[in-house]
Amino acid sequence: MPDRRTVLAAMGTLPLAGCLGGDGGDDGDGPTPEPFEGAITVQSSAFEAGEAIPRQYTGDGADDSPPLSIAGVQADAASLALVVDDPDAPDPPFTHWLCWAIPADTTELPAGIPQEERVASLGDAVQGTNDFGELGYRGPLPPEGDGPHRYRFTVSALEAPLALDPGADRTAVDDALAGNVLEQGRLVGRYER
């Protein structure tokens, strides 16, 4: 039987594409998610897992990125990558944030990360282009009356840093993550209009 690292590496971006996160159980809304067992813990002081994302961190508010805390990253990780998406969008998954080259020993991402190619306060982490066509974070802004959407904040610990230029899109990031993920963790929040 292959070890856990081999299985995670073979999975590549599978958890990014089709899982809910947290305990892996059905939350009662939408299809039953695939199990997601993350070794990394991702939390936010702004909202609890499965709860509403405050307006400040959405397109209806200030559109600030929420504060995140990260724990449980294995010591041999080369760096971290963050993908934030909405699997309930009309054309899922809709990508809200791509950030990589985050130092592996990072434990906190402050609120309000600027929409810049490189984030000096995060060790020159690099940001990609979201599905709004902009650099950096853009918060939840689901269609009005569409019910609650889930927003997945997925952190991946990487075996090797991603060799991508700033502004890369989701396809490029997913391709670079494939076979390069040591472990992952996910926080899921909700928002509706």
C-alpha cells in the first residue's frame, strides 16, 4: 500500500476541484462532498468553519482578504500555496484568490493583503489572476437570490516552489500543483446575497 505522501502527490489538485473540506461530511446543502482530510489546519479569526463570511471580506463590503492562521505544516515543505474558490458558482469553480511562494513557516496571513504582484509582508509571496480578471483577492459576490455559496480557502504545502510568474491563472496554478502537494488543509465559509 502506498504511503500517505505518495497518495497526496498523486492526487495533485483533486482536493481543490471537488471536495468540501473540514470534516468531509455532508453539510446538507448541495451534493455530498468527497472526503477531505487535511493535515494542515486553516482557520480565521473573522469566521468559523461553515459559518458566514463577514461582509467586510466580500464584494458587498470592503473586499478585504480575511485573516487566516495556518498550523500543522510539515517541516520539509518548501513553500505554501493558497487557492480560494467557489464551487457553487454558475460555472464552478470560480476562483477568488491565487497566492503562492508563501514561506512554509508562515502561520498568519493578515487581513487586507494588497492586490500586488508580490506581497513583501509575506516573504515576497506571489499573487495570480482571479476569475474577475484581477490580481490578488476578490471576495464573495454570488448572484442575488442564489442561496448560500461555499468559499474554500485551501492551503497546500509544496514539495518544490511553484515556478510561475505573477498574474498566472488558475489553470497554470493547478498544473504546477499537480504532483507537488505534500499535504493540504481547508477552511470553508459561506456567503449569500
